[in-house]
Amino acid sequence: MESKNKDIILIVDDEEMNINLLEAYLMNDYQIIKAYTGTEALERVKEKKPDLVLLDVMMQDMNGYTVCDKLKSSPETQFIPVVMVTSLSGREDRIQGISAGADDFLTKPLDRLELKTRVSSLLRIKHLHDSLIEEKKQLRKTNEYLDNLMRASPIATLTIDSDQNILTLNLSAIQLLGYGKDELAGLPITNLTGGKWLEFTDKKDYETFFVKKNKEYTPMNVSTSVFEGNGNKIMIITLQDRSELRGLFITPVKEEVSEKQDFDGIFLERGSIYLIPNHDSAEGYKVFANVVKSGMQGLCITRQNPEKIRDKYNLTKTPMIWLTKNRIHGQQVIDPSELFKIFPTVFDFINKAQDGIILLDGIEFLSLFNDVRSVVKLMEQTNDTIMASSSRMILQLDPEVFDKKEYHLLKRWMKLISSENEEIEQPT
């Protein structure tokens, strides 16, 4: 083992011969540093931060009891094991050493095996203690990070203890419920749930009513997670107003048909999703524009600016939804982090449309703000609904954005439109 990886032992004695003896016993297993006075010992501890100190009692400038007391009185050095090495063996001497904070005693003349055993045992205890301290530091950092994350989260979040008293609320929760910053801390959660206790467990997406400050009973979508630390349990609760979880309401309309459209031999069957695996999104828009200008009701959900799409493909009436984090006046918008709004929006359109078509371009963008499996789940849910309807969908995406498994999960129930727009391929 290289010396830099060995535990460091500081040997303190005003007799060089005693230091040399201890060094000879321990040098093969540990990195040895030396000090010949009490003052020098304190300096070496500060400089080298040893893992253990072998400390002689009888020294001229400062005795070992005083050195030990100073080490044990400092937060930086209090957990360094100190072994008092002395020729004194009286009861009073040991009491004085214990009072100074010594961890162990060795009496001269030293037995080599006893020395190595005591040193090894104390270092093992120190390493366990160091590991525990590091774990606590990491836990503290993690808790601080989670606390900051929760406070900054746009999702309304609060925490309760095992007695279901409210511990914390983030700004989003305060705004959602309408209370002041410090009005709810310490109160039972039943003050917000109309007297109902919440099930203290991990549970996702269920509905319960919360009472806002204005006494309004509001249906909330609730998810809970229980955490345990230092013997205490807390539950994190996220809230979303059910009314805000609805998608957009779409009114299907038809474009004015002015001329016969050329479909290049493509027939889009009802109840199917067609995948265009092409990084050039223009292809999907051409197919979609041709179909809606033939008289079919359409809906376009896009990452691109809808006004540019309208101008380029002469679509004046077709409803369009922009996937963007900006709220644009006069545009129907879905934030990409609000994945839950896409399906009810599609569902609303399908229920109203007769012989409809939907273009969805922006799956890659959605995957930046959501777990890919959540995006896959959205498409499977959408596919089940499309199959039972008189509508169809075109999904435009770039396969190179996803890994092979993710792409397979996305396309496995879909039909492929070839890049030449000449034929429809069945999924493999």
C-alpha cells in the first residue's frame, strides 16, 4: 500500500528513542509523523490532520493531558483518537487522562502486539464514525437540495409529519390554496381536507377535495410519497387543481376545398396512427395539409410557429396548438412539461370530429421535459383511442433522437409512411 493511502499516526514524545521505538513497531502499516513537544504536536495536528495520536504524558513544555484536552475541545480535532502513552499507572493518572478526553491508555514498557491491536481497533472505530459523519453530510446536502427544489417547483407541494401536521408549503401551494406564508405551518392537514385524514403512504394520482382559504371546495389531483430519516417519517404531497388538468377544447372545422388534392397514392385508414420517421418535418405537413384541404377535419399539434404553418400550407381554419413554454396571445398553447394535457385535447377533438385527422409534431421536444416512458405511455393511450374512432393521426418524428429501444416502443403499433410518400408500410 502506498504511504498516501495509509492512515496517519502522530507520535508525540520528548524522547527521540521512544518515538523511534513506536515508529519501528508501526511504520510498515501506517504513515508516521512526529512531534517532540506539546506545542509542536498541536501544530502537526493542524497541518497533517492525523487519524490517531500516540501521546506521551510527561513532556517539558506542555504535558500530554493539556495537549489532549486542547484536541478534544476543538470541533476540528475532537474525534481524532488519542492514546496516552505513559509510565504512570496510578488511578489518579488515568482519571486525569479520562477527564482530558483520552480514548485509551498504554503503559510503558510497551508490548508490540498490544500496541498494534489497540491502534487498529481505534482506527476501525474512527473510520466507522467518519463514514457516519459523511453520510449525514450527504443526507443534509440532499435534504437541502430537495427542500430548495420543492420550494422552487411550479407544482404545489407541501409536507406533513406522521401526526399529519403541516411542516412546509412551497410558494405554488400557498398560491393555489390562497393562504398566507405562515398561516398553515403546524396545523393539521384536516384543516385543508374538510376533516379528512390522508392515507400515510405512497400513492399516485387520486382525487380528493381541498378547502381553499375562500372556503371553496376544490377537487385536487393528489400524489404522496413517504420518507423516513432519523427515525421520523414525513410525507410529501403534491397538488394539482383538477380543473387545470383538462386539455384544450377544440372545435373541429373544415378548410375550404378549392381544388382536387394529389395524395401520391396514399390512403390514410380510419383508426390508425401513421408514423413518418423523417428529420425533415415538411413531409408530414404536406400530407396533413393535402388531407385537410380535401375536406377532412384536422388538428395540428406542433413545435413550430402555427402562423408560419398556416401561411406555408394555406391552412386558414384548421385549429393548431403550439408546444411552447411561452404564453402567446391569440394562440392555443400547451407547455411541454404539461404532458397530461395532450391526451384530453386529442380526445376532445376525436369525440367531436367526423372523419378527422391529427398531426403531432414535437415528440422529441416533449421528451426533453418528460420521462421517455411517459411519452410512450401517452402514445399508447392515444393509439387505443384512435383505433376506436373515425379519426387517424400522423406522427412526425426524427428516429435519431431516440435510442433503439425507445424508438421501437414508440412505433410498434403504428404504420409507417415511407420517406418518398409513395406507400404505407406495416410496422416491423
